[in-house]
Amino acid sequence: MGPRTIGAGLTSLAVPLVLLAGFSAPVRGESRQTPRNQETSQHLCSSSAGSAQTRWYASYADGWREAERSGKMMLVWFQDDTERSLHDEVGQAFRCDKSVQAHLEDFVLVKLPVDAEITSQGKQIRLLEHAAFAEMHGRGGLAIIDLVDSTAETFKHVVSAFPFMKGKYYRFHVEYLPVILGLPRGTITQRTMIWAVRVHPEHPASTEGEESETLVAEACSHSHYQARIRLQGHHQWENRFHRIRRLLGGRTLPVEVVAESWPDETMIDSCIDCVASWRQSSGHWHAVSQHHSVYGYDIHRGANGIWYGTGIFASYE
């Protein structure tokens, strides 16, 4: 499975859709009352520190254009009145939580109703029903699109999806916000695996080092391989160990962990499931919980509905 893209190639798993920069109709349900389709909110916080000013676009198209122009991530907050209490908590965090606000300069913020639609090529498309947003499961919540670097693999792809829903293991908590906003750039599968490690209650340290392009590529390749053969394992690890060590300059001792989900879990539940599986193995957990110089994570789904996760770490001698 490849990453999901949206916008000038609004896609899921590399299936193109629409060129958003060219559509003329507004998103259904967007507010047109604020200047330049932006909404500025400044509310009192419960803390004595007061609140920060947060600017939100009320137009998907305008937010997209601004994120692409400025080379930033675009965060879309799909709002649903059925989750009003949680939405209020999230809004409070955006206004008042310094650990959230510390990341906001890296994002263009867009706020839309869950039933927001765009008109493209003469057709009405509800954003949350498009395959690019499949991991939102039609629910309100937060989605992030990478518009930072036009040369990157993830450009115009949905790289995070955190619906406000209760899954098998997953339930959104407002405390996740700083972690979500601080994830390194990567595909939705890579970022969600890193998120699942970082929000584990025991705070494993394997993602505190530097994310390595080499190790990310190796984790991606091995997760794909396990998914293709539908079998979890450290297949050909001896050969891969020496290749990875060589690619890292020969001064490291790479370590790998693998895990699989139960069949037919969502991606986000599967990432949590894999971390929980590693917690049950002293050897795996030692690798996941300790600090490493460099790391890489990924997860992919096989045709059998099982997700296969991989983490690879190395520390310089």
C-alpha cells in the first residue's frame, strides 16, 4: 500500500482525483463571513498566561493555496456537533496549550464541517467520503496534508489522520495534540507508527534520536515484504543487517523489531497493537524503549487484512 495523496492529485493509494487549485466553487458549508475566508479566534484561557491568537481558514481551497505557497503542512479540523465536548477541548488546547502552540507556525490551519463538499469536474465530492481520507472513517477529527516540498514523495499526501472516534484500542485524547503536531515528515503509515510509540504510557525512547532515511526505507521495505508474503518475521535479517550497517557507515549495530496486527484492524489500531505486542516481549521492548542514535518505523497491510510493523534502530559505536 502506498501513501494517500490529496489536492493536485487527490488520491488514495496513488489513485488521482482533482486539481484543487483550479476549482471555482466554494466548499459547501464554508463560512464566507470572515475577511479573506479566515477566522481569527482569541478566547480567555483558564490559565493566567492568557490565550494566543490562532487563525483558521474557513475555506479548504484557500487554506490549500496558502499552505502550498508557504511550504507548510495543512491541518484540517473536521468538526462534528455530535462530539462537541471533545471539539471544545481541542479548541481550548489550540488556543491555550503552549506545547500545542509551539508547533503551529509549521501549519496552515483549516476548520470545516464534517459534511464539507467541493465541486470538481462538475461533481460534488464530500471530502470525508473520498478515499484519500479513508483513515478518518467519515468522522470529525484532524487530518494533515503535506505541502512542504514539491520534490518529496509525500507532497500533497494525507500524512496523518486522527478521527475523534473510539476504535478497538484507539480513542482520541487531547493530550495527543503536541505529539501529532511534532511528528517527523513521512508517510501516513510511518508517522502513525511513530505516534503509537510516542503515546505509549511508558514513554519508550526509540524515537528520540534522529529519524534516518536509510532506516525508514529499510523498515518500509521489510514491512512491505512481510505483507506481501503474509508472514511476520526477521526474514533475511543477516543479509539486511550487513547492508544496513554498510549504508550507515559501518559504525553501528542495527537492531530490528517486527509485529503483526489481528486481521481487519484499522491502521491506527494496528499501530497501537504492534507497540503493545512489543511490550509483551522483553527483547523487543528493550529495543523499542531504549534511546538510539537513529531509527525508522513503518507498517503495511497484507491482502489477508493483517498489518505488519517494523522498527529498525542503530546506535553509533
